[in-house]
Amino acid sequence: MSKIAVLGAGSWGTALSIVLADNGHDVRLWTHNEVQEENINETHKNEKYLEIMIPEKIIAYSNMKEAISNTDAIVLVVPTKAIREVCQELNSIMTHKPILIHASKGIEPNTFKRVSEMIAEEMNLYSYEDIVVLSGPSHAEEVAMRQPTTVTVASLTSDYAKHAQDLFFNESFRVYTSDDLLGIELGGALKNIIALGAGISDGLGYGDNAKAALITRGLAEITRLGTSLGANPLSFLGLPGVGDLIVTCTSVHSRNWRAGNLLGKGFKLNEVLEQMEMVVEGVRTAKAAYKFAEKEDVDMPITNGIYHVLFHDKQPKEVVEQLMNRTKKEELDDIYHMFKQE
């Protein structure tokens, strides 16, 4: 079996560590927090993030060099705002080249870089073609409880994607492969914005009709941006696209839905983030996607509205009214445009 370092001991990093440990791998779970390291190793729990026992074979480390020593694979699961800092530290201590898989979802504001692009920029040993992304509808709480889950791993190098598939695949965690790294990353990042919108809708007291419309039209604008950048439109109909969008927009496990729900109930963004106590990736991604859409001249009205709720104190009901009163359109024309093959 393989020696694997999982960098990031939040809920998702912990859940993926459990999958790998169940598969018999030697798993080192890295955290920057020494107290968290001690608690995990002494109690085999990570109670701030998951209420579940962690297999004893998972060993926590706060020393990154020790965590990655002689590893066959590194799984990067830190918030997108920490990707560059962690990769810079990793780059300074790397003496070998294990397969590198990331499971983070987001876009960097200002640069509009995806996680794989940030990693490739910061790591001397890795090019963009070396990196694997893992994404799909996968709440950490359910994965940790070994409930049936399906995800996709994508890389431009098919052997790396298949290797990652082999590491994670088991009876409760089914893994598909893809070569559309761009589409898989964009789907995983942009769905968090729409999940904020779904939470806002519920917070306002709207029903299932509104949420279904939001999810469907949200998928349309995610696909518009993705295809304009060269992604395969069919990727957005897969697990990291519509699958992840559905689960993130409809579950109370979703941080982004919970944050949106509080916004819909009238809380300000700073109040919401204080209550959440964990990273809400959709907030940062909304800023990046709003500017990215402007740059690419792509119509993303839902993202636009959520951006103004988050950063310009626009009232959610006002955004809903504007969305409902937009210029009349033919739905199939929009769909044909999205799936038009160049």
C-alpha cells in the first residue's frame, strides 16, 4: 500500500484521510496547528470538523517535512486562500516527486487562477500536466460515515488520473476519471456561488420552484463561462458539475448554503462569517467569478446579483426582482449557444 500525506486537517481533508485509511494506505494528516495534531493523535477525533472516530492508522503531523517524507502521494486539501502559502512551503522542502492530487475548490480573485494553476506556479517539480483534481458531490460528513459517494478525478495525464482513482476507489467511494481538468475545477468552484444563492432563496422564505430555477439557470451560467474558456460542456452535466451543484444547493451540510440562508434572513456578510467559523469558499469565488465574467464578457446574472449582495449590501429581494424582470429570452437558444461545438 501507499504512503500518503493529506495536507489540510479540516472536515474534507479528514474525510479523505478516512477513505485512504480504509483502503489500507499509510496516511499522514498534516495540520498547521500543534494542538490539533495532539488532539487527533490522542483522541482519534477531530471534533471541530467531524463528529466521528478517526482510524488509529491515521497519524497527524504539524511538521510538513515529516508528513511528506518518503510519500507516494500528496493530497492537498486546504482553503484556496492558503494554496500558495502551503505550496511555497512544500516547494522548499520537496526532495522527491510523489503524485500530487488537490481537492480544493475555488478561484483566486484578481488573477482568476484555478487551484491547479496556482500549484503549478508555486511548485518547481510539478507542471500543470502533472496535477490531479478530485471533485464531485461529496459532503465530508457523509464520506466520513462511509455513505455511498461518487466523485471524479481529472488530469491531463491519464496515468495520473488512473493512479488517483486506484488510491481512493472503494465500495462506498466510487471514482470516475476525466481529462477535462478545466471543466472539473470550474464546476467545483462556481457551484459554491449558486449554493449561496440557494441559501438566500430559502432564507427569504421562497419555495422549491425558486430553488429549482436558481439551480438550473445557475448551471447555465457556469457552463457559459466554462465553455468560453475551453471546457467540455458535457463536464458540467457530470458529477463535478450538476451533481455537485445539486448537493451543495440542497443540503444543510453545505457551508455555502448555510451562509446564504443567513444572508437571506437579513444578516450582514461579516456577521455570517463570524457565525460560520469555517471557510465559505463561495464568498471569495463570487468576487473572482464576477470580475472574470466581466473580463471574458460572459453573461452571469445570478453571480452578478450575489456579488452585489455580498460586497455592496444590495438587498436580496431586490436582486430577485431584477432577475425575474430581465429581458425575455428563448431558453433553447441559450442552451444551443452553451453546447455549440467550435
